[in-house]
Amino acid sequence: MAGYFHSGGSLEVLRLFKCMSNWVFFCPNEYIFATVLSSCSAIMAVKEGMQCHGYVLKSGLVFHSYVKNALIHMYTRCLDMEGALGVFKTVPGSDVLSYNSIINGFVENGYLSEALEVMYYMVDENVVWDHITYVTALGLCAHLKDLKLGLQVHSRILRAEIEIDVFVGSAVIDMYGKCGKILGARNAFHGLHDRNVVLWTSVMAAYAQNGCFEEALNLYQQMMLEGVQPNEYTYAVLLNSCAGLSSLKHGDLLNAHALKSGFKDYLIVENALINMYSKSGSIEHANQVFSNMIYRDRITWNSMISGYSHHGLGREALLVFYGMLAASEVPNYVTFIGVLSACAHLGLVDEGFYYLNQLMKEKGVEPGLEHYTCIIGLLGRAGRFNEAENFMRSISINWDVVAWRTLLSACHVHRNLGLGKQVAEIILKLDPDDVGTYILLSNMYAKARRWDGVANVRKFMRGREIKKEPGVSWIQVKNNTHVFVSEDKKHKESIQIYEKLAELLSQIKLLGYVPDIATVLHDVEDEQKEEYLSFHSEKLAIAFGLLKTPSEAPIHVIKNLRMCHDCHIAVKLISEGFSSWSDRTDIRCSRVVKTPENEVGGNTGTILLLSYHVAVNMPNRCHFYQCEKEFHLGSLTNHHMGDMEKTNNNEGEETTHSLGIRWRLLIREKLASPWGTHNNSNFEEKLGLANAVALGATAIAIATVVTTFKVTTFSPSSSVSISNEKE
């Protein structure tokens, strides 16, 4: 039995024990039961464990300390804390292992107050602590975010002169990091001598958890210089740090390094890659990682759903959600935040309420504040303010600033000044220093031409010393980051930048660009409004990028605020006219702008991807190539400044690429109907077939042989059939 158990054969242990029970003359002793109960713990066989519990009670073997500890461990592993606590209290003779098991079980199952009570009882009983006790106690402090208690535990370690091994050291670092004391984590790390990859990863995670993403990446360089090789957890922390910085370049480098090191196929690394690419403005690469994964867990699905919702791609987010259900993966609290956000982007009011009121109950998910806030955004985007107000009154919950600001943002978009003023008053009572509310209220007054209201808001802001965050755009060229603000002339090459920008503006005016002075919410002359628009930070960054990068290189511009409507139009026209300004007369460029359904960016910012698909005419065939010239305009903060216009091709023309996208959405909608009955066994295969079909959708527009597809939706009485018929 012991051999099977240590080799991972817990089922064989139980089989042997059942065979043994048939021998009347052979009675198992305490050592056998300790092994059997440990096997039940390993495979979470709670029923078999309870049968063993009954046997040891009848035989009196439960009073052996290792049997008692094995019982406690079995119940905690099987998530039955009531059973574990019953054994702990009713069976006398608790030692340090008993306390460690019960405290760790409470912490892992979220019963933090009960774990704290047992720890205090352990102190009162003068039980001598071991290394595992200190690790468990520090983990409890980290979960409670109780710095005072953590300092007491750390002081106890120092007074007892306990040798701080890798487990205790990493627990100390983690405790300080979770409690927001990054200086304490750093000092604890530097006080250790033998620093292995676990300790390095712990201190990197502490920095990342406190928003110090650059410091975490710098620690990686120091770790490599000391000859310590990263593991899968190190890559996960570093990739999430890149996500926090929206640093696509560093994320790509780490992706390549993880591939060379053999860690890329680890689930935790792939999940971090999806998160990094999603938050760095490259949702296509996130989807590529997702599609290539062999095994996906709930975090994988949630990351992809949230990534699409983050970019405002509601339809794609819902398709992933349907795939999640078809894969028999149970959605959780986080899943439905992404799903309801996707419904808000698509304006699917009825579907949103279906997910909230019916599907969440079916899946056993209790709606929370975040879900209700998504519903407020859904109703607000649809302009249904009365329903939004009634919904907020009907839900007995303490609405926070984010929920009210979501409604205020909708009032700003739909120019509902009356309700907007009421909502702004509520927000400012909750948070008098909320700068976003002042800006939205000022902009609402400006759109209504109420300049007196604008003046009053700004006067109030000056009185409270509240300053608006300036719009900043930055671009990385040759490992150097160049930061621009509106009308920035501090850059050493500002003369060349302004000349290039003036050239771009003059050329796009020939393509029909007219400055959208309506977006300038200042009471000034039209000429001055046009001048304000001409030198926004993103325009300066793009001009600098065009000056300093080769024509094949991508341009990645990051912005801290939502991009204005005028800049959105200007960048579209810059991408459209790029080929006509070059000397390559043999290239025709058709513009493809990938934006969300009705706006640029999702709830957490603006993501705009402009790419060029170059068609080169060849004899008897049309070959398509893709230039790498791309503009990514990402956002780091959440400013609900309203919907942007839907991006379409000029004069109703449809490029071959966009035709392929349209075909893909059509086919996938048919294959993944949310209202149909899915065949779980072959749904992924059919969805993969839809992708294969969509790859041929581009060829439909140019091929000499036209292929038609028959598609039927899922229903209880029908199945999908895709036939290939040549015409």
C-alpha cells in the first residue's frame, strides 16, 4: 500500500484495502489506516474516507495521533471543514500537525476568521510551532491582509531564531506583498542568502501585486545575472507585469524566452500570455494562443472572454462563452462579468437579463455588484434611462462610484443633462475628489452650450485643487520610450515632428478630412478649435513613429485616456492614404480597420488596430500579402467617454478581408447559436470546421470556382450539415 501511495496509485491502495477487509482473520492497524486515509485525501474520496472514519472509531484506532491527523487532512482536502473540525475537537491529543492541518484547511477554504481563532487557541495552549506552522500563519496573514499580525508572526520567527528556509522566506515575502508593504518584502528578500527561483518569483510577484511592474521586470534581469533560471511561475508573473504596462515588446520577448526554455506549454504561462496580449492591444495574438492550447481551464476561458470584452468585441466574447459551455466548463462569477459586458457592447438588453436572471441561477452563481453595474451600462448604452433608474432602486445593494459613473457616462453619450446632474451630485457625495465626474459634467454642460455651467465646474475644481489628468501618448523606438502631451514642443525633434504632422494633415484633407471641432469643448473661435485638434498627443506620437521607423515596422502607440473622435477619423485617413503617398506604384492598399462594434475600445480603454492588406496583381491570379504597418492605440485607464462611430470602408466598398470576417461571423453564429441545443461531443470539432470554412471565405471573393455552403442551426431535432457543392 505504501508503495502504491508514494507512486501515485491511490486507487490501488483502496482496492487492496477492500481485498484485505474480506480476510476475517486479518485486522488492519493504525499504520494501514493512515495510508488509506492519505490515499482518500489524494483522490478526494470522501465517502471511502468516512467509512474508514467509522471503522477507526469503532476500533479505537482514532486515538492514534497519526490516524487523527490523517482524518483531519482527509476532510480538509475533501472540503468538509465541519467534519475536520469535529475530529479536531472530539478526539483528544492534538499536536502541531493537527493544528497545522486544521488552520491550513480553513485558510484554503476561505474560513479566515475560524483559522484565526484556531491559531489563537494554539498560542494559548503553548504548542511549539514548526516551519509549517509559520508558513501557514503567514499565509493566513496574507489572506487577511493584516500587516500587524504578520509583523507579530515575523517577529516570533526572528526571536525563535528559526532557520529561514525557502518556504518560510517566500511566505514572509508573500505576506508583506499582499499587505502592501513592498519595502518589507524587499528587505526580507535581501536578508536571505541562498536565493533560488522560488524566492525570486515571490519578490517579483510582490512587486507586481503592488503595481510596481517595471521593478518586477528589472528583478528578472538581476536574477538572470545571478545565474538563476526562471520556471513557469516566474514567466507567469513577468507576463502579467507586461500586461500591467501594456508592454507588447517585452511580452513578445518573454514569450520567445519561455518557448526556448520549454515552459510555454504550461497552462499558467499560456493563461498569462492571453492576459498579456489582451491588455497590450493584440487580441489576435491572444486568440492565437487560446486556439493552440490543448488543455484549457476556467481561467483560460475567462481570460479570453474578458479580453474580447475589454476590446469591445462582444460577439467574439459570446462565441467563446458558448464554446466554454459546450466544453462542459462551469462558468463562475468572473465569467459572467465578461459576458454581461459583451452584451452591453452589442446592446443585447434581453439577452443580458436572461444571463443575469436565469443562466446565472442555473449555474449557481450569485449576482454581485459588478454584474449589476454591467446591467446599468447595458441599459445606459441603449438609452433606457428610466429602466436603469428603476433597476437601481429595485436592487438592495450599496451602489459604488463605478456604478453611478457608468450611468453618468451614458447620460454624457445621450446628452441627458438633467439626469446627469443628479447622478453627478450622488457621485460627488460618495467621492468629492472624483476627477472623472467633474470632467464628464463639464463636458455635458459644454455640449449643451451651457458655458456658465462649465465655468462653475472648473471653478469648483480649482477650489478643491482637483486637476484633470493630462492626455499622454507614448511610443517605444529602439528601446527608448518617447512621451508626448498635447501641443508638446519639448521633444528634441519637435520641429521635424510638427513638419511631418502638418504634412500628414494636409494630405488627409485631400481625402476628405475635416477637423471635428464639435469635439473641442471650449468656448473659443473655430480656428482656435482646429488648432487644438491638430496637435493632440497621439497625432504627435504617430508622426514621430512614421519618421523613426521603417515602413515595414509596426507602430505601437499607448495612450492613458480614450482617443477623441477627431483623432480616430484622422488616423483612419492616414492609414488609408499611406500607399498613395509612397513611391510604390505597383501596390494597391485596401484599408481594414478592426474596431469594436460601435465604439473604439472597451470599458477599459481604446484599442485601435489599423492594418494594410496589399494586393499585388499577378497573371491569372490575385495574391494577397499583409504589410506589417499597424497602429495600435491602447489605453491604460477606464474613462467612459462615449461611443465612437462604427468604422466602415468608404463608399460602401468591402475589402476581401472584411468579407472573410463577415463570412466567419455568419458561419460561427450558425454553428454556435446561443438559443440552440449544442452537441457537446463534437461542438469544438464543428467550431474548428467553421474556422476552416472561414479561411476559405477570403478566397470566395477572388477564386474562379465559387463554393457554396449549406448551414443549419442547432436545434433539438437537427444537426449541423456543411456540404461542398460546386457551381
